[in-house]
Amino acid sequence: MTHEQGISDILRQNNPFSSNAAGDPREERYPDVPGLGDKVFHGIQALIRFKKNQPTMQCAGAVLGEAGYGKTHLIGRLIDSRNKNVVPYNFAYIYPFIDSHQGFRYLLREIVVNLTTMYKGYTFSQLDALSAITGCRVIQQMEKEAGTEILSVRDCPFEKNPIRILTTRIVPKTILPKIINHGIRFLSHQNPAFTPEFLKVILRYCFFPETRPAAIQWLMGRTIASDQVRLLGVSDRSSKPAESLEEDAQEIILSFDLLFYFHGRPMIVMFDQLENLTDIKQIKTFQKMIFCLGDKSKAMLPIAFFRAQEWTMNFSKQLDDFCSGRFKANMFDLKGCNRKQAYELIRSRLGHALSGIKLPNDLFPFYPDHQDELSQLLNLPEMSPRQVINRANRLLQKILYGKPLEKRCPNLILRKAYKTRYEEILANHEQYPPDKSRLILAMSLYLSNRPANLSCNIAAVNIQPKGDKYVDFTAQVTSKKGKAVPMIIMIDIESHHKSVLASLKRGIIQLKKTPEAKIIYIRDSRCPFHGPKRWKENQQAKTEFERRGGIFILSPIEEISYLYALALLKFDVQAGDITSDTGRALSPDQLGRFIQSEISENPDGIFAKLEQCFLTLKTPDTSFNKNTSFQPIPESGVEDEKITGLATEFLDQSPTKMMKADLLVKKISQKTYIGTDTNHVVSLLGKNRKKFNIFRAKDGILISLKVHQ
């Protein structure tokens, strides 16, 4: 075998031009091409410096570029340069959100995901660095005020390596509570807008390694388990309504901003694949995010990446003038490649694939034998990088295999992209935490594209029925024998035992009312379902749920990642980031056909398990009408009357006719399988002022029964 033949074999195994999908910019990428995207890259870095030097200035940035013009590569380049810039910065890469009612909770979670991910080449995360520097600054301030040394410079060289404070027990454990309390006072004095609980959690993350998993969950805005609440010394979010949780998330985001500002290290927040925001409510929520990050912050800089046509036809018209003006003030256009840059792009990719191998020339195997063909392919004055890569791929295939590239069908391209997404999630699952909205999106794509000629038919699919916060899908399942039953699917990723218990009780209620119904409860196994020592009531409810015929699925990451991969694949397609071999973006309709012919008929992981669940039909009640659609149980009416009656009974039995709201709800839950929470009970009883009094005390809410003489 000649040296040239050996190079060809390597290129057959590792073709640097074969990818049709943009991928995750936080992963490894091909080297930069000199001059390509430089103007935009340097413009954004100048904007970061401006924000650092003028923190009170309100600003945001936007990058316009059609699919294939290098937005993803630019984002990766900005991520890579965060510590090499004149002004070092933090970063967060944000995939599209789905639920417009949880926008700030999603944004906070994704910011923390980026802060806590251990990226290649680093031995610590952005959050590690942030908390370590904060802890060291607090200790230095204590030493300054006390005039004595807590730690010697020999033990912990703060200025050179503050990260050591996370990995060694340098600080005596006995004085840690004092340091944390002092830190909260010191930082709150620096800026009263800090949320004290946020400061406590950041400092506990620094000084108490055993609290870090719980701290991360709390910083993400999640409702954490009761034992984690006690561990961190924070308030319990389990009884807070959704609106309050959104407000809390925004407060934590702004507290992060103050910490970035305090340390002089800004953060760029990059919003990508915004073409997936197709609903006006989503766009208005996005607008609120930009206002929060661009106008309320001191150290955060939002950068939005739009396809130029999408900006012109959609966002520029639907965003208000204030938000649109923020983007227009700092708007950058990504340009395509000229001929020289096109050649540089090909050289760069060949050099990356053949690194360490001596080449006849830097364009081999295109040059010299196929020089004319390559020149003809690159004969346009401007091309998108993706066009250059596609054309180089076609020519390389001809060189390597002696014939032109056979055009692959969309299903083949989507199958490869789907597999790549699945493997990314498995390899970097900390970047893709449990996400109910993505699971619902993937499930809706699957159910709506599932062919009717499979083992059973699913019809009348209703996504997230109104008035039922625990049910995510209702449908009707009909076997080939004609037997039909109603079905509901419940997806749960909550960590607090009360919320999980309420979901299971909701399923039990339905099974009591409709014994023939198929109820499927799905849980991401990364959200643990604890044993009877910790979750006695939950285990009892699970047993009751399964005894009545409910299907409980605790799905491991290897199975449930297929759902997450499908959701991300939908993002990619909607954003035009997956193309055919000719460079044309694949459409949502082609994605639907892929789901129908590939995923449904050859299901893997959770999809295979679901098909088994659909197939296992109970014998329906003879009174069941197969033409009747499933009716969700409202969280009012009969159930509210039962709650009111039980509340009256328990309060009347109390010597003082009074009880804490949490205790009253617990007694009601133990008596019946009504899925409710403290907020619902307080709101319900508060409306009946003739019978109940509601008092807000320091240690919680009290409910009393009025005694009429």
C-alpha cells in the first residue's frame, strides 16, 4: 500500500466533510478559518468589554446568518476564548425553551447547567471558580476586619489558586458557620439586592462538599426534597405557586449577575435555534428574558442568534420596539466565504482529519489531480461554509470511491443525526438534565406521527388537558380486536415527595373511577424514587397504583435519552441545522415521516417499552363506550367539596379548632387519595369566609374553624 493509499483509507474512515448537522457548539469542533466570521467575533468581544466597563448601560446583541453560515461555529469559538480574552467571561449556551409559563425557571436551569458542566481541558467548572473566589474574598474580608489571620498564605494562596479551597479542608470546620454568616452580611452590604438564601447556598457550595449536589438543584430553581432543604438551611418551595417560582428564578438570575459583577467577570448568554419559538406567548416570554438580562443586569449580556429571514419575517415584527431596538443597536451579519476562505476551510478540515501525517500538499487528495474540478465547485463569489463542505464532500466521495456521491434519503440523514444526539446525551448527560417540557414535546411528536397500522391504534390524543396539572396526555387505545380503553400518560421529574405523591394519587383517582383505563406514569430515573424508609407514603401509593393496574416506569438514562434526543432533533430541524447532501435544510414534515417509518416501526429504549404498554390492554368494562373520549377529572367540584368536608371534620376535632395548613393537608391526604397541595387548600378554604379563618404566622399558615354561637 502506498502512502497516498493509506491517506485515502484514513479519509474513508474519518471524512471531515460528511456531517449534515451543526451539533452542539460546546462539544469539540473543527479549527477556525482565518478571516471567516472574524468581524462578528471581534464585535461581540468588544461588546463584552463595553458591558464590563459600563455595567449600567443596557444592551443586547444579535447575530444574523442563514442556516449554514457558521452560527454554531461562532458560538463554539466564543466559548473557547472565554479565558483568553482581554476581559475573561463566563458563558451560557441556551437551547430553545418550550413552556412559556416556565421561561425564567428554564433560563435559570440552563445557566446553572452551563456553570456546573466540566468542559474538556478544565479541571473545575465555572460555578466551582465562582464559589471559590467568593469564599476566598469573604475570608480575606474577615481577616481584614479582625486584624488577624484565619489562614496562612502558605496554606492557601488565594490570589494564585483560589480553587484549592474547594478541594482541601484548609478552613477549620468549626468556624465555617461563622464565615458563611459573615459572608452573607458582607456581600449584602456590598449590594442589598442580593438574595440572602442565594448567598448562603453559594457559600455552602464552597465550604461544604456534601451539600453541592443539593446546592446545584436549588440554584437551578428546582423544588428539592425536604432533607435537602434542611441540609442547605433554605425555605421549602414545595407549596409555592408557579408564579412565585418564576419570580424566585428571576431573583436568582439577578443574584448571579451581581456576583459576576462583584468579581468583574461578565457572562454572555447565547440564545440559539430561536426558530423554535413559534408561538406568540413564547416570543413574549423571550422578550421578558432579554429585558431581564439586558436591562436589569450589570454583568450579563444576552446575544441572540437568528436566521436572517426569520428575524425579518417574524421576530422584528413580534418583539416590541424596545426589545427590537436593543438588538438593532448591536446587530452583526455573518457573511459567507469568498474563494480564498473556501480553500482555507477545506485545508483546515483536511489538516484536522490528517493531523500528524505527512501530506504531499495541504490540499491532498484534491490537488493536483482534481484541481480543476475543485475550482469549478468553488466558482461562486460567495458561498456559505456549509455549501463549501457539501461540495467538497461530493468531490471527495468521487475521489475515494471512484463514483459520485449517492444522495442519501432524508431518513438516513435524520437517523444519523438522531443517533448522534442520543450519544451526546449519554456521554454528557449533565448538560441535559431532567426536563419535562422536552419529554412532553418528544412524546407528542411520537404519538402524533405513530402509524395507525401497528399492533394497536392510538387516537384522540390530547396534550396537557386544561385544568389537570398532573396529566400530560389523554388518548384512546384500540387493539386490533376492537377493544378500546381510555389512556392517560403522566410524566414526572419532581424531587419533592409531596408533588410525586400527588401525581400518583391522581392516577389512583382515575383508576378508581375508570378501572379499565390505562394509566402510564413515566419518571426519569435521575429523579430518584426513594425507598420506604424515606418515602413511605409514596411507596404505599405506588403499590396501590400498580395494584389497580397502573403502569409505573422508572426509565434509566439509556432508555429515556431516546425521548430527549427526539426533542433536540426537532430543534435542529426547525432551525434548519440538518441538511440534505445538496445542502437543503430538511423540513418538519420529513422529520414526521422519519418518526413514522423509523422510530415507530423499529422502536428503541423508552419507545419499545411504551409499545409494550400500549399493547397490554385490560378487558374493558362492558359499559365502556369506545366512541367516548377521555374526560379529565377537574380539580374542583366534587373533590373540593370533599376537601372542605374533611377540613371541617379535622378542625372540629382539634381542641383549639385551629391547625397549621401543612398538617391539615397531610391529614386530608392520609384520609383520601385526592391530589392536592397546601396552596390549593388554603385558597379553597379562604373563599369560604363564613366557615374558616386564614392567619399568616411567622412559622406558617394557620387555618381555624369559625365557631358560631
